[in-house]
Amino acid sequence: MRRLIIASLLLCGGATSALAQFSDNKIIIGVMGDQSGVVADVGGPGSILAARMAVEDSGGTAGGVPIEIVTADHQNKPDVASAIAREWFDRRGVDVIADLPHSGVVFGLMAIATEKKRSLMISGAASVEITGGRCSPFATHWTDDTYSLARGTGAALMQQDLKSWYFLTADYAFGHDLEKDAARVVEERGGKVIGSARHPLSTADFSALLLRAKSSQAQVVALASAGADTVNAIKQAGQFGIMRGGQRVAALHAFVTDINSVGLEAAQGLIITSGFYWNDTDGTRAFSERFFKAHGRMPTREQAGVYTSVLHYIKAAGAAKTDDAAIVNAEMRKLPVDKFGRQVRIQENGRFSLQFVERNARLAGYMGCGSDIARVPPNNPTTANYPFDTRFINHLVRHGDTPPPKYRFQRPIEGFDGGAVPADAAPVIGGAGDWTPALPADLNGLVVKGSDVLILRIFGEESTPVMGGFSLAGSFQVADPNFVKPNGIYGIENCGATPTYGFSEIFQATGSAGGNITAPLGGGNVLVVPAATSYTWNHSIGFSRPVGSAINASVHEAHYLAIYVGLNGQGLPALFVQHFRQGSNELTTEEIADGVESMQLLFGRDTTVPRDDSLDDYKTANQVIAGAGTAEAQDAAWQQVINVRVGLLMRGQESNSGTSHDAAYQVAGTTVNPQNDHRIRQVYETAVSLRNRIFNS
């Protein structure tokens, strides 16, 4: 089983209120879910336990008033759920309802919550429409939606060249959305949906549907369902020999409890995407061990979402000193969310755009053991031969030539200043000359005018060891022959002892006799790289061991990431990343998050000689390279950057008619005055230290 971890936490719209008090001198939290049906294992009693744990961890009070929990089984029936919600809101004084599997249930409750001005915190349902066309200012979504689930699993399988798909889809809103979003990923990446079949909720016999999927000869049989439906389909797929026949089964919405139910044998090769896994971090392990002691099972992402949402609601209500839904929801947006030790924030579009930028920016300068701190002497920078000393070689260009932007790994971080745009203007695509410096040609026609661009060049954290020395032709063995793809861009770094410690080199994998990986040793693990004109792999610096000798080195994927705000297929602003296509030097573009209207950047510099790891100033990209007339001088200027401040202006998906939002926003030191289109907007900022630039990190 392959596991993809993603994170999503969504909030849609906004509301205001002048009240600030606890209406009945207590907070009442309702946990409503499936206690006995098809998804009881993934939520059910475990969700109730998670809510009680959150209350216990909060001390049982918020703002000095006690907290009560009430529970109910909605039986996966929208009419039953609506009746319970009205009774809770009108008679029992329930302030917020948590959990809520089943998208049909949620859509009914969103109208009621908006009418009654009460909060919903959704961890079970996954329809993208919860924060899309049907969004409510009183609803927050705390786990994966169909967009993120489909993108995670669909992209992973398409990268494996599995391009023909057949869907088995639950016949209600959640299943329809999941199939639609996954099909979009498949088609965007050159794949084809051969067919699909729909089934009602709580289907026991999938035999006829699976036979149709098998006869389609699709490479992927995708399950757009949940709970017992997914478990039954996986078990019966094994019985019908789907996997043995060479087809892959993708569970687009699966839980750890599902794997327990189907067993490891039936789960072999299964691809799932999840925003939570109990063994992911120290924080998730600590929570999960407590949960296991009380429940006998590890928590699912739905149960983890209930815990996180209830904990955050209590914190927000306590800080605001009220249970007024409008005020509490505003406070929830303002306060950081404690996601098992990770500090994150609710965003208008619900995807962790800021976290994506932050995580990748922090790795700037990472090249294994040959990171910036190994290459640039801290106490004598004048001898460091900026941007790198002789410990870095770029085999993608002739020695002394200036590489194109996507290959310029001498410059691990780089920015482009979008400048100013007229106030109250709709987002439009700019020309390359609208940025300072001018955008690389590969970004022409893609970036929204006025928004900054961040380029990062780093080694991937996964690697394969080098198993032998170099031949004169530039061949060497690697432990995992499948790690290296034809024409891919890779880095090799040396973790051996001094004086060779810290050497790193960039190359494109090529081949002899038309092949990338040759197999004279039987294991298919000899990698051939090109020899540059001015030197070969047994040059006198870097990997300088004699030809044929062993070397303590590893090969990593080399990543070029251009992060920017563009317009998606609907003409709406979104955050994108341009990167190398896997196993290729060609670039591909991927949408990361919609609703991101502008990105602004400031770069923190350490200009002291010798460097002391202290921030001396923040500058725009244009100011960083001011006076640096050559590419090499600009490399040296960017080497002074040890921190980046990132600001994102997020906008809601729907117009909040009747309300003016004609305002200027300060985004990382830049004034942004967007179009007055009656949308809710919010600024999110963070400052990221580049850990591979700080000597005492």
C-alpha cells in the first residue's frame, strides 16, 4: 500500500456580529454522525471519543464556562439529520455540530446553520461543494475534500504511466464529485476515462460492476466511494482476480480502518491518499496512542479532524469570550490551528497554500551533505568564490557558461518582483517585462500581473546510494536502478570524510547505446552521465577518488520549483507550481490551490562580513540584485538571503453580495488593492528561515 499525506482545512465566506457573550453560560457541542451504518467505523463512536478528548485537553471550559457534549446518529439520512439539528439548535442550545459524514446530510444542515447562525465543523463529508458553490459562512471543513483526494491519488498513478481508468462510483453527491475531480486529473495529464458504473450506498454485491470493470481492461479501477462500500469492493476485486490480472485498484477515499478490514494481503499495491496518518509525526503518534488505549483502534482522519476542530473551536470561543457563531468563526480564522504539533491556519480556499510555500522554501540550498553551509565558509567569505566554492559543479552546461534558469542550481533561491498594478483591477496575466528582473521564458504568459514569483532549486530528500566508483566514461552504480529515469535531472552529493565532504554536482542522466540504465552487472544499476567538455567525472575536484574506487555518495532527484499566482481553467486566480516532469528535463505546471489572488515576497539578508546568521534587512527581489550587473554577481547577491517573508492574499470563492470590500491590503510590505467584487479576503503571512543557509541552525 502506498500512502500519500496531504492536508486540508477549509473555510468559506465570512460573517460579522456585534454580540460577545455566552448565550446560556455554557458551550454545547453536538457530535452527529453515523453510529451504526456504512461509515460507522471511520467516525461513529470514535468521533465521539475524539471530541471528548478535545474537551478534556482544553480543561473542560472555555472562557470560564463549562462545555457539554451531546451526540446523535443521523443514520446517513438528510431528513433525520435536519430534524436533529433543528431540535438541537432550537431547544437544546447546541452551539456547534461536529463530525458530519455524508455530503447530502451536510448540504441540508448548512442551510439550517446559516439560518440559525450556528456553526458546523465538517470532518466526515468530502464534497468539494462544501466550500464551493454551496458554501456557508458558518461552516468549516477539517479534512480532505474530493479535490485533494482525487489530485493526490490521480497524480500518483498517472506518474506511473497508468492512463486508462474505470470508475465504480457511489451514487450521491460525494461520489459524483470524487469521480469528476479524479477524471479531470486523468484527462489533464493525457489519460482517458474508459467508463464508469454507479452503485447505491451500502452495496453488498459488487460482482456485476467488477466484471464490467475487468472486461474494460482499464489500467486503473478507481473506487469513488467510502466506508463499507470501499471495503466490499476491494475484497471482491481480489476474489475476481482484478489485481492478479494486472489492473490497479485505487481507493479514492479510504481510511486506516478500511485497511484493517480488508487485510494486508488484499491491500497490496493499493493506492490511497490521506490527510492524516497516525504514525506520521511525534504529535500524531502521541494523540493516536491515547486514542488507541480508549478505543482499541488507531484514529482515522475523520476522527482526527473531529479532535482538531473541537479543540480549535474551544480555543477560539475562549479567546473571543462568546459562543456567537459569527465572532467565533472569525476568531477561528485568526488563531493558528494546532494540528498535532504543527501550527497552521484556516484559509479562505481551505488549502494550505502558505504551508506549501513554507515547506519548500525552507529547503532552499539543500543539496544533501553538500548544502550551502558546507560550501560557503562562514568566517572568510572572500575566499568562498561566490556563489559556491569549488565544491559545486553543474554538468548541465559547459564549464564557464551561464545555464538557463531551470538549470541554474548555483542559485537555490530567486525572486521576481511583480511591481504595482492599478487599484480595483481584475487579475490579468502580465508580460515578462512586467517583473524585475524579467521572468524566465518558461513562465511567459502564465503569471498574474503584480504578483511576485519564487523560484527554488533543491535536491529531493529521497535518495539512492552510490555503490561504486566512477569509470572514465562517467558511469557509476546506484543501489536502486528504478530511482533514476531516462533524461531526468539529478544531483549527486558526497557525505564522505573531509576534504571531499560537501561536494555536490548536478547532471542529466543519459545512456550508452540508446539506454539510460545499462545492465552489465546483471542488476541494471549502472548509471551513465554525460562528460562535460572541460572536465570529466574523475576531475581533480569534487568526486576526486581514483577511477573505479568506492565513494560515499548518494543520488537525489533535482527539483526546480517556480511558485506563482496564475489563472486556472475557469479564469480564476490560483497558486501554481512549475516543475520538472518526473524523469525528464521538461517542465510541467500543476495547480496547488485556488483562491490565491496575490503572492508578495520580501527576502531577509545577512550582509555582515563575516556572516553572523543575523537578519540585517528585508529587500524586494529587485533590491536584492540592485547593482549586480552579471549573472555571477546576482548569484552572490542571492547567496546573502537567509530568510524569506511570504504573504498571500486569499479571496473567497463566492461574492458576498451587498457588502463592499473596497479595501487595500498590506501583503508582506506591499499594498495590494484588489477588485471590489464583494468577496471576503484575508491576508496570510509567514517568515521562513532557510535552514541550509544558517550555520548555527
